[in-house]
Amino acid sequence: MGLGSLNDVGLAEARELAIDSRRIVRQGGDPIEARRSGRMKAKLDAASAMTFRQCAEAFIAAHNASWRSARHAAQWPSSLEVYAYPVFGDLSVNAVDVGLVLKAIEPIWEKKPETASRVRGRIESVLDWATARGYRQGENPARWRGHLENLLPKKSRVKQVKHFAALPYAQIGAFIEELRLQGGIAARALEFTILTAARTGEVLGARWDEINLADGVWTIPAGRMKAGKAHRVALSNAARAISTRWPKSGMVTSCFLARGPAVRSIVRPCCRRFNG
């Protein structure tokens, strides 16, 4: 067998290659087959190597259809583009370790704890996907429980959650009376939200074909529910009266969708008056 051209392989290297070949023979192997297998393995390793960015893009493409929120789907690539890719986006996904993960999220962990927590979770998901596909091995360096929780403070300790003030239940009747003095579809949509105890997003996306005025039932399809199950809402006479004034085609609250900030312009002045 040849060890290579004299122009490419020096005397010292040739001696080392010869020693390695004799060692393989003594062990009952074939040095030519061993070299061929080594070259094949190198080619396979190169073909299977993927960067973190490539894995993230593949993960997003595979799961994008399951994300009901367009905003959530858009945040995935944008957050990784800002915080993860500059640090290790172009590195092999198998090379991503704890140090690199911390380098990406530690600078914003205290300044933007919510964003940092979401980025960490997304990195963890991408690395889990890469492991399942055979692109990396070992523990997930972005895992929180039993791992990063020992290196970073809990999100709740970094920044206390500040909830929005709630209107006292006893004042809701007076609030509704004042709300009804406000004109426009935004005020009616807000009133409908209160009367049905629905989520704002469910009301914003409501369609006429979901509402059965004859039976007084609003059926929200599973695709628009957070729990992924269809939900039936009994409509009071007041809620049905609001529904009858909506356009009976397309998006029921299309005007409200286009004027989302109008809700705040209605609610805040009313809340200020009720809070004294």
C-alpha cells in the first residue's frame, strides 16, 4: 500500500504512518480497509454536520403550522436572529455548549428576563430537535431544570411581575353604563368581551358564522382557542343585541381589529373616573 507522494508526505510522517499500519496488521486488521473506512467516516461527518442556524430554521419550518399565533411564529426567528445567531448561529450545532448559551442570554437575563427566558427555551427546543435527528450528542446545555437554574437567578427574583389593576366587581354595572355612552364598534366589542367573559383575542377574531342568534350561542372553533378545543358561549340578551348590530359577513369585528388602540382610549378614562 502507498503512504502518499514524497512531495506531500515527509519522512517522519511516513514512518508514523508505517508504524500505524503495522499496528493494525498485528491486531488482525487491514490498514487499507481502515484508511478507506476513515475517509468514508470523514465524508459522512461532513455531510451530517449542521450549524445551529440551519437546525433552528428546520425546526421552525417543521413546527410553524402548529403555532396558532402569527405573532408567536414571527417571534421565534426574530429572537434567535437577535440573541442566538450572533453568538453561535454559524457554529456546528454539536459545538454549542453551556458557555455559548450563557454568552447569548446572560447579558439580557436581568434587563429583559421575559425575553431571555423565551430565547433560552427556544434554544433548548432547537438543541433537543438536533439531538433527536442525530446532529448532536450529550446533555442539552440550555436545559433549565437541574442545570441553568443553578447558574442563573430565577426570573421571578430578577423582576417582579406587575399585574394590571382590576376593576372591582361591584363597579362593573356602573362601568357598563358609562361604556354604553361611548360610540363606535370598539366600545361594543369591549362590552361584548365583558358580557361573554371571553378573551380579547377570541372577540377580535369572532366571525358571524360562529354566532347563532336564534339559539343564543357563540361557538368558538378549536383553532382559535388557547386550549385547542371548541368552546360554546351562551349569549345573554345584551350580548345578542350587540351582535345584531354587527355586519353579517367577513370579520365580525373588523373595525375593532383595525383600531385596537381605541380600546385603551375608552377604558383608561373610565377606569380613572372609577378609581377616583
